[in-house]
Amino acid sequence: MMHGFGWGGMWFGPVIGLLILGLILWLVISLLKNSRRQNQNNRISSDISLLDILKKRYARGKITKDEFEWMKRELM
């Protein structure tokens, strides 16, 4: 008679609990690392894109050379 201790006895429950806890911790840490990495990438790409937009505006003649130089200094 097994009395409800199937699949290996009483040790199986705590082991599964620890595995689930470890999985949750791993998931939270992974999400935090990924979030930081995306924030850094967004910051870098937005700086590049702002300078690209400024260059395009200058190339189209929408701003003067003085305005371009001033805005470029402000971005850097």
C-alpha cells in the first residue's frame, strides 16, 4: 500500500518546490538583465538617430550651417 506517497515518496514534493522557486528566480533575473540591456541599446540608438535626423535636415536645407553646428554641439 502506498498511502499517497507515489512517485518516490515524500522527498519529491520539496524537490519540485525548490525547482519551481529556482525557475522563478532565474526568470526574474533574466528579465531584469534583458530590460537593462534594452534600455542601454535604446539610449545608444536614439543618440545616433538624433544626429542622423539633424544631418538629414541640414542636407535638405531646412536648417542653416550655423544652426546645424549649434544643434550638433547641444547633442554631444
